[in-house]
Amino acid sequence: MHSTPGDMRVTSIPGPSFRPLHIPHDLASSEASDFIAMVRVRNAIYRENSGHDDEAVTPEQMLPHYRPNPYELRKAWVIVVGDEIVGRVGIDLPLEEGSVVAFWLIEILRAHWGRGIGSAALVLLEQYARSHGRTTLQSWATHPPCDGATLTPRTGFGTIPEDHVARFYARHGYALEQVERNSAFDMTEPLDQVERLLTQSRAAASDYRVLQWDAPTPADCIEGYAWMKSRMSTDIPAGALDFDEERWDAVRITQHDERYTAAGSTLQVTAAQHIRTGELCAFNELMIPEDRTLASHQEDTLVLKEHRGHKLGTLVKCAGLIEWRARMPHSPRVLTYNAEENRPMLDINEAIGFIPIAYVGAWKKVLVGSADSSGSNDS
């Protein structure tokens, strides 16, 4: 509070603080309060962006993904204004040898936009990245549909609105590198088209068989699954975005699976196996949290390059959806994300019946120099 002419009393708006997020051992303990509040605010922000709760998660789901692991360093802060947590800040540093990449997010409740909080958070993130030898910073943000000008990424595929968030990235020196399409499939409708496509793909893929399992991955599939997961970092369309080549093995698969099973989530993997060689060469993942009435999520899908041209993408997606409907009859829809230039996978999704519902921009900045911790391209 401060005095003004005429002795009028006004309330000043406190500035933000960035409090390191404590990762609790037990969500029932008092030390879990910030983590639980972070998840609640995260869900509110996603609801503001989309108008629905399909992307909502529980603290139980989130906690395993914040546990330390040998493959990435994850650092997070909560944004505090007064006594209220109003957003979150996070950065992930892959631990592949020689990596210069960092992935970050800044999420703030809209009531607190326009006060410089995002810019202050970005200074924090870029300083942290520099201190860990990272010079390539990348970030993804949902851009809800709105009227007005649009932006096209450097790939030339897709557009996003030139909205408040897009202007923030551009103002701080980030370039729009790629647009991803968020699509949804209505699981309450008959699966006649999915069954037709499955029949066609089985005929085209007569040299392959379908295997399915839930996490944890069975021992006889771990090696092949790990190899396919490693190819996700090299074989998917990425435009000018930078991804380190990831090494996956049985230990990493086990830790990956535990992040889902520890939270009560179900992760179903549908794979195509080459009959003659026994090689696993395509896979699709479907995931649902412990509450089986919520939306499902189609996570990674890949067909190894050397096995493309046999409708294996259609095979694993359709076989997965049909099995999923039988197992999860109360999940209303499946959500997925694909790069706009990934026309082969979008063709499959569109044929199945996935409908676009939102678009995500992938933004990149390369830090230069060392004196300016916020990056010489900032304005």
C-alpha cells in the first residue's frame, strides 16, 4: 500500500517470484503442497487454452515424470504472486553426450498475462540453459483458433494464429519451426471404418504379425521395442528442430514403463513383427490414466523406414484402437499429435476418422554470445 495525492489508498500488485519446485516423495505429506498446486494450475491453464479437460492430469500421474532419471535433467519452478501459485516454469536438459539442446515451458494463468512475468521467467530459463552449456532452446505452445493474421512455420506446412503467445516468442527471438496438429477420434461411434482399414492393412502386410502388450514390456519384446523407441528421435519429421539421437535399452524401457504403471495408468503397445526375421518394425502406443472414463492418448507411433510401404502404420493403429475399445469402453475419445508435414501419418489418421481440434507451434532459438544472459536476439 502507498499514499497518493488526496490520501487515496490503492493496492499495489506484488511482483512475481520463482520458487524451485520441490519434488515430494509422498503426495500425502505436507511437502507436496506446491507440487499438488502446480498440477492444479497446470490443468486450469490447459482448460483456458482448449475449453475442455481432456488434457487434465492428476498429481499421481505427474509425479513419476518428475522423478530423477539418468536420461534428462528436469528443473522446475512455480510462479508465485502474493501467496498464490499462478503458473509454472520448466526446463528439460537431455543428458546425451555433447548435447546442446534444452526444452522449456512457461505456463501462466491468463489473469496474470501482460505483467512481464513470462519475460522474467524466460530470463531465468535462458540463464539456466547457458549455465549448463545449452545453446539451442526449443519450446512448444498451443495456439487456440482466433481471427486475424496467421504465421506459417519454416517447414511451410500448417499455420497458427499470430496471437499473444506467438508474439511473445517472436519478441524474444524465437522462430516458428513447425506446426503440430492435435486431433481427436470419437470412440463412441461404430468402428466399421477402422475394421475395414484393418482388413485392408492385414492383406497388404501378410509378411507381418501383430503383437500387443501392456506395460511393463515383456522380456522377449524389450530389445525390439527399445530399438524402435530410439528411432523416434531420428525418423520422425522435425523440420529444423534439433533432437539428440537417443539410446534406449532394457533399463530405459523399464523406467519408461514404470512412469505409467506407478500412477495406475495403462499403456498398451501394438507392434508389427516381421514374421521371417522376428524383427519388431512398427508400433503404436495408447494410454489412459487410472480413471478409465477420461480421454485416451495416442502417444508414439512409428514405422521403421526400411519397412515402410506395407500399411504397417494403419495396421498397428487400427489393431490398437479395436482392442482399446473392447478394453476401455467408457473412454470417449483418443487424442494425438502429428507434425503437419507428416502427411503419411496424417493420411492414416484422417482415414480412420481423427478430426483436427487445435494446433501447436514448435519454437526455436539459438543463443549467441555470453555476456547477455537473455540472448542477443531478445527485444
